Amino acid sequence: MPAFITNNSTRYGWAAIVLHWLIGILFIGQFMLGFIMVRLTSQRTAFELIQLHKSFGFLLLGLLILRIAWRLGNTAPALPASVGGLERRTAPLAHLALYGFQLAVPLSGWALVSVSMLEIPSMPFNLFVMPNLPLGVSDAAENFWALAHWYLAYAGIALVALHALAALRHHFWLRDSVLTRMITPSSDQDME
């Protein structure tokens, strides 16, 4: 496999970079779409946006699973020497929390539509019917998963914001390569 696709000791490869930014944009976009769709007065527009939100949620879930599989199969580049000991210990925990919340949000959304009393099928991008999770349909379950989805989404977006601020801190204040290694892919020259 070409060197620029996979990670090396100093930089991420194109696969990790594309998945990182695509998932980040989708996660932020999903948060904004969810925020807007529940505040609309037009039921028709809200319904259409909810269906779009579900479609992008399933896409996000699939990309996250792919990203985690890719991460497990590719070693992450080492942090620059300028990164302190505390940050070296907490960075893996922060990334684990990001993955956890980014998985929990679409899974809780899937649970929500699975237990909904409305029983409206989920059809990602109108391509196929996504089966519901094997959960009992009830008002109580729907209320639980709606609340869980809401809290997880806000906690997840807060973690994404902290992640972005940390990357900007590294780039503009510490002036190290933490952010640039997720922008510029690895290359054959990095291997020399």
C-alpha cells in the first residue's frame, strides 16, 4: 500500500485524514441539523429533516466503525517531543472518549427510532430499510432514548469543541506539528 495512504511515525496517512475530517464535519453538521429540526414549526419540513438526520446518522455510524477499524490496524504517529507528560497520558483517553461519544450518539438515535411509538421505518437516503434494534416499543423507552440522545449529543459536541481547541492551541500557541500531521499526509520522504 502506498506510504501516503497509511500512517507513519510522524504523520497520518490519507485514509485517517479523510475519515477524521469527514467524521468531524458530519458530527458537527448532525448536531446543527438536530438542533434546527426540533425547533421548526413546519411538520413537513421537520419530518424531511429528521429523515435526512437519520440517513446521515447511519452514514456517520458506518464511517466511525471504519475509522476505528483503521485506527486499530494503523499505529498513530508519535506525539511531538514538545508534548508534556500529562498530555501524553490524557490524549489517548480523550480520543477514546471522542470515539465513545461519536458512536453513542448515532446508536442512541437508532435506539430512539427503534422504540418510537410512531414506528416510521428508517430508510437511509431512501436506499433500503434499516431494521430496528430489538428493543421494546413504548412511550417510556422513547422518552428515555430521546433524552439520552440529547445529552450524548451535547456532551459529544463539547468534546469535539475541546478537541478542536486543543489542536488550535498546539498549532498557534505551542507551534508544534500536532495539527499539521492531520492535514498533510505521510509520504515516501517521511520514511527516509
